[in-house]
Amino acid sequence: MEHINIEYFIFFTAVLLILGVLTTKFSTRLGVPALVLFLMVGMMMGSDGLGLIHFDNPELTQLIGIFALVVILFEGGLQTKWSSVKAVTVPSLSLATIGVLLTTIVVAVAAKLIFDVSWLEGFLFGAIVGSTDAAAIFAVLKGQNIRDRLSSTLEAESGTNDPMAMFLTLSIIELMTVDNASYLLLIGSFIWQMGAGLVMGLLFGKFAGFAINKINLDSSGLYPIFALAFSLLTYSLTDIIGASGLLAVYIAALVIGNGDLTYRHSIFRFNEGFAWMMQILMFIILGLLVFPSQFLNTYIIFKGLLLAIILIFIARPVAVFLSTIKLGFTNKEKVFLSWAGLKGAVPIVLATFPMTMGLENSQLFFNVVFFVVLTSALIQGSTISLIASKLGLNGPKKVEAPHSLELVSIGKANAEIVEFEVSETSIITNKLLKDIKFPKEVLINAIIRNGDLVTPHGETKIHAGDFLYILVSKRREKELTSFLNSSMENT
């Protein structure tokens, strides 16, 4: 019997992953965020759907959800360029803290009036849905040609506001369950969680980058696993000391991703694929936990839709407009930031905490939050690109390197492959290779142009949009990077 159960478990895991991957293809064509389709796959396979999988374990869901969030935040931090984020640090942090708090307050008032719950229960509603979701934001914005300042603000906000939402949720639950809970102690706890989380992230990020570069592993495939292990270590040890593990993971990933890193492409590609797998698994599990018969009724639909409308059209705009006062955003940009406040996995995972704590109305919390997230993803997630276009906030089309080339790495040899995209404003644009004065110990290995490989030689002309793969000795890498960057700035 155990053997049969194992076979069925592996079979259903394979089926769910295949369905999850296929839905990403259809989501692009249908203009619907992939997370919605992942949720629907879970609901379809669950007890209220085809009845293939019976799953009603909120504790396991919470564990899988937090593990997946660690992986997703780590991947998002690796891909985030500090040069883009540092310009929007103040507004993104303001949105991640003040913005979440303001959203919580507005939603709390609405939930109190709509569902006739206590004030603490109303604030619990607000805290659960107060943050934008990193998994949803990273997935929806990837490949979109939205202005860098706006996309960077949203990515940084979503990467740093989960700790705020989790802190508020757990603090309100403590106030509801502990007789002598102290508001003053909660404020001190917040300062400790955020401050220590930031410090732990910086320390682990520096240490992880050093360890990855210095260790000499026999297989390049071990480097991505080594990096991922540091993300899990960062979260666990930070959480053990009572600080924000999620914040620490995101900060550590920022440090690692923006430093010199051996086997960079291998690490990035592995974590990108693993983050997709965890996102698929997390949303499908969340879909399995939901019983459509419990929330697809007149009461939940009507009141849940009313709360979702208030969240989308009142709470989020109020939070954005107030928390970005005098921070350099135009009204159109604030409207877009308001609309792009996507809800996703985090609110649903947070909604499992009242269930595991055995709170009264916990099932109501979960059903309403799930409906609100579904509404937000369908309405906002599918129209982000359209709204940006209507508001005239599109930037230049984003192009990702179609290939990666990583022949040697600083972990194995005293050389590195540098990938460089040639811009319109670069002074090497439209120049012959023989006329470009690169630093010494530099060799152009390959040029990718419109998806085709161009063999470089002295008479090769460099075009805007070309991807250059440059072999450089370790000691000349910073000089080469400085040369390439200065060439763009001095045009």
C-alpha cells in the first residue's frame, strides 16, 4: 500500500508540474497572470473539483508557502540591479512600511463595516492583504517595457513589504490571543525584526558571495545549490533570533547578485527555474486548500467583491499617494503604482495563520482573502501593461540576452566571461572592433545579433542591441567594466 501511495504521489507531482508549466504558456496568450491559472489547476484537482487530490492541511500549506517565498525572494533579489534600486530606495521603503500600514487601516475599517467583525479582526483582514506580492510582481513585470523607475520601485517594494505584512499579522494575532500583550513591546519587536533582518542580510550576503567565489567545487552544477543553501540558512538563522528572515533573504540576494560572482549564469538560471517550480507548487497547493463551494456563494462573492473594490480603488491609492508625497512621482505614476499593487501568494499564506492558531472566523478570513487575491490578480494583473500604455509610462523595450556563455569562471581560472549589451548611446556603437581601445588582456569571444552568432574579427562593426561576450583576466575585469560603463555615460 505504501508503495502504491508513493507511486501516486510521484505521478500527481509530475502531472501538477506539467500542468503548471503549460499554464505559463497559455497565460501569456490569454493575458491572464500565471498565478491565477496555477490556483485554478489546484482547485480543479481538489476535492471540490475532479476530486483527484484531497488536501486540507493548513500547517503543511504554510510550511510550503514560506519555503517557496524564500526561494522566490532570493531569485528576485539576485535579478535586481542595485543601480536601479538605489535610486528608488526611499519611495519603495515608504511604500513597504507606511504604505502597508495605511492599506491595513483603510481595509480594517471596511472589513469591520462589511463583515461586522471586531476591530482587531478587521485589522487582521487589513494586515493580511496589506502587502503587494513579490511572486506576482516579479512574474507580471518580467519582460514588460514599463519605465525602469516604476518597475524598480514595485520590485523593491514587493521584496521588502512582506516582512511588514507578516509582522502586522502576527502582532494582531498576538493581541487577539494573549491577554497581556504590550503595544510597546510590539513596537520594539518591529524595530528589532527590521533592523536585525537588514544586518543579517548584509552579513550573510557578503559571506555567501565570498564563499561561493573562494570554494573550488568539482562540478559547476553544485554552485547554484550552494547559493540556494545560503538563502535557506539566512532565513532560518535570522528567524531563530526573532528577526525578519524574509527581509534578510532579499537583502542577501541583492548583495550576492550585485557582486562579483563565479558561475553567475548557472546560479541565476538554476534559481530562476527553481523559483518557477516553487511558485507553481505553492499556488497549486493553495488552490488545493480552497474548497470553491465554501467561497463561491452569494455572501462571500458580494462582500468579498466589495472589499476587493475598496482595496483596489481606495485603500491602495490612499496608501500610495500619502506615502509618496514629495518623492518625485507624477500623478500618473502614482495612479500606476496604485493599480500595480498586486495581491498573490503572501496574503493567502498569511491567511493560514489564523487557521493554524484556531481563531474564530479563521475559515471566513481564508475564503475572503482568497477571493480578494483572485479578484486582484484577474483585474489588476491582466491590465498592468494596458494601464501603463494608456498613462504613457512605457519605457524602451526590454531585451534579454538570448544566450549565455560561461566557458571559465574565477572559481576555476584567473579569467571571466563578461556579458555586455550595446546600447544606442554607447560610443562603441557603429565602430569597428579594431578601432575600439579595450583594456589589455581582453578578447571578444562572440557577438549575438538578433539571435544569430556573429564571429568577431577586426572588421566587425558593433551595432546597438548586440550582446558581446568578452573574455577578460580577473585583474582586468573591473577596468573593463569601468570602460564599458564610462563609454555610455560620456556620450
